[in-house]
Amino acid sequence: MAPALSPAALSPDAPRPLRRAWCLLVTTAGLMVAAAAPKPADVLIRGGTIHDGSTGKAFVGDVAISGDRIVYVGKRAPMPALRTIDARGLLVTPGFIDPHTHADGFLRAPDAATRTNAAWLNQGVTTVMIGVDGGGTPDVGDDARALTTAGVGTNIVPFVGFGAVRQRVLGQAARAPDAAELARMQTLVAKGMCEGATGLSTGLFYAPQSFAKTGEVISVAREAAKRGGIYDTHQRDESSYSIGLLESIREVLTIGRDAGMPVHFAHIKALGVDVHGQAQAVITLIDAARAAGQEVTADQYPWLASGSSLDAALLPRWAVDGGDSALLKRLDDPATLARIRDEMAENMRRRGGAASLLLIAQGFEWTGKTLADMARLWAIDPRDAALRIIRDSITGREAGRQGRGTSVASFNMAQADVDLFMRQPWVVTSSDGSDGHPRMFATFPEKYVRYVKDRPVISLGDFIHGSTGRSADIYRLDRRGYLRPGYFADVAVIDPARFAPRADYVHPRELSVGVAQLYVNGTLALADGKATGALPGRVLLRPTPAHCS
């Protein structure tokens, strides 16, 4: 009978075969133990209430991250971690996705601290769309390389913009393109799509885009459609400025149907006293299109005041044909000025009057005052007060000093309409974040506090799904918007008791609170409410589509 293997087998007096057998046994056992032990994750978020971005129920469990990916989501992670976060009592969600932003001032800043994009990080946002309202450059590839080289704090999804394309070909002209000019516009859109844009954005409310007829937009949009793009639009009329809200809805649906592409309404609303109460009619039109097989979605911000500029809100479109210099000439002509003032009176009425227009551009004598306040202070008609501010902005830009003082928050939406839009299963959260309006710093916590906690218009699960997975699905973002193994590790850990806005209309640049930890592509971008200084964001370009040489 062979002797039992024991540590004594390692004695120098033991037979060599016995010593070899013992070493083999120990080595094999060690390898088996090593193989059974899982590789440690980089980060383990333990014991949080997990909302995975879907419509499924929340559960208490763990999320593990290694590198830039999620490696585990479930009740109890089977692996150790180099770092463990105790998330008991906290929400663990995908990073929020903001499909409509004007974050360029942060993302393109010369200093790295600003490019962290803390205004969005502190809301739990990890991905932002840019180039919206028709403003996106067709030079998508060059722009992406510049942003990547500089480094940014959040992921970026670019659009190619109809406005940028039209201006490059036609300038500020209020006319239709000829055949050659239309072909150039189509080529520029195709270029932007082939370089990775997610779709074509338009801002048909704004000049010079407002000069384009529906057929022109369709012809250009087809170039994005054949390359798999989405049509994302600030529609021509959210009120009663031109064709009216409902006819504008029909125009968007026609563009999408005739171009052959999904359509997405940016910051959907019923703006102004003439259209309050029309939300249900809008919903009926969109639901009918969806029932007929058309892909139609929208985003919305949870504020009763929109953000715009005095010139866009009050000036007739024909007055700005040709740009600033042409406008100033018209204002210097008494007869033309009288016509402009007449039309401004009607535009001001549909916005709710001068008292409803809060001037929010920062650093001016009128900052934080209404247009009615400034009219009283200057002892002039509110229309003339608006024109004085517009003139100052134009001359400021021309002189190289501070311009763009025309930003305004316009209190022109009805609460019932906002609530009704928010409940639709095809609506997601967006900020339309622009400087001077608190929505830039506070949209997502504002929606959580006002519409989930204070007034339960929607559930917590709906809020998270409509800020994460649903947005990722609309824009077809690759492995984003959900907490799933193999997905990119954009993960938020949020204190539900503290998550709240701090910005308001008087103090619009206050950072939101309550995000305990925020990971962007697996890198800690926000810790205890403060940006870490990391710049882990990526430009999320789509793979080269068909019809690209």
C-alpha cells in the first residue's frame, strides 16, 4: 500500500517520486483555486436600488465595472473588487442622456476644468447631443477629432445641421436654392452623415432656416435618411407665429414620411396663449402617425418658461432677412420700423406680454428683469426696449465686446399641457440647456423633484427610463442607456433624498446636488458632487453607413 501524501513527503529523506507527487498535487490544487476565484472588478457598487434603464422593476443588488464596461448586474456580485462603494439607500441608474443641449460653451472651452461639463455631470448626465436646432457643422469628422484631442467630461453625440449647411451655401438669403445649390447642400449633409453624425437637425423656426420650404427640407433630409439618420427638429411653429402648431406638426410628419426616416420633435410644447390646451390635439396627430407605422418620438424639458432670444421671439422673420446689417438698415427706416413694431406687438401678445419675458443674459443692466421692468425704467414702450437691447447686442458683436444680451426666458406654457406631454410613452427628458436659463444646470433634478416627488405626474421608473434607455433606443446608441453586462460603464449613484436643483431663474448657474458618484466609460467623473477633473467622454460617432464612398 502506497504511503499517504503529507507534508513529510517534502522531507529530503523522502523518495524522489513521492516528493514529485506531492509538488504536483499542491500545484494542481493551487491552479484550481486560482481558476475558481473570479478576477476582481475595478469597482463594485454594492447594495443599491438598481433601475437598469428598462421598464422592469427596480431591485436591490450590485453593479460591477471593469475598465470601461459593466461586467455584472444582479443580486450579489460573485467577484471581489479593487474598490467597493456602499450604495445602500441610494439609486443606481444608467447615466442620463440629454438629447438636446447647447453645451458647446463648456465642451469647447480652452480650460480642462470647464470641459468636464460639470453643469451636466451634476445632474447625472453622461451623454449629450450637440449640433441641434440645425446648428451642427457638416465637418463632423474634424470636429470630433478636435473634441477628442482636447478631452471632454461627457460623451457627445453630434448632428449635422440644416441651418449650418444652408448658411454655408446660401448665407442669410430668404430664397430657395437653385439646382446646383441644392446639390451642394445635399453633399454637405451626406458628408456629415458619412463622418458619423447621428442624423439631421433643423430649427425651422429660426432664420434663415425659416426661409426654407418643406420640399427643400425633404430633399436635403433624404441624404441623411439613406444613411440611416434620424430627423431631429425644432419645428417651424410651436405657437401661432406662421403656420400654427398643428400644421407644423403635420409638416414634421410629412418630412419624415417623404424622406423615409424617423422623426423626433425637440422640446415639444404648446407655446403661447393662442395654443394653450392643444397638447391633446398634438398627441392625437402623433399617435395616429405611430399607429400607421411611422417612427415618431419627442423630448421635453420640465419648465414652464422656454428659452429664446428677443429677436427670435419678437421680430418678424422678414425683418432679419440678410442678417444683422440688413436688420439695422430696416430699423433706421421709419416706415419699415413702424411695420416691425406693429408685428412685434402681436408676437409679444402671443408670448403673454412684456411681463412674461424675463431677460436672462448674464452681465447686463437688464439681467434678471422683465422686459416690462426695463420699459418702465427707460420710460419707453416695451417694443422699443426690446429693440434697444437687440441693437446693443448687434453693435456689441460688431465691436468685439460682449454681445448676445438678448437671451430671454419666456413664461408661455400651461401646466396641464406640460403634464400631458410628459406622460406619453414616446417622450424623453431633455434640457435644451442654454446659458442664462436654469435648465442648463438643473433639468433632470427639476423633473425628479417637481414631477416625481412633489407632484407624481410620472413614476420614478418612468423618469429613469425616459432619461436613459428610451433615449438610447431612439438615437440607437451602441451599448448605452442600460445597466447590462458588456455595456459601457456610464453609471450614476444618486441619493434620492438629496437629488435636487439649485439653479433658478435669478441664479441660473448653480450646480445641482445629490449625485454621489458618476462614472463615464468606467472612469469616476463626479465624486460627492464635485467633478474629479477627469475627461473620459467620447464622441460617439456612428459606424460608416451605406452610401458612403
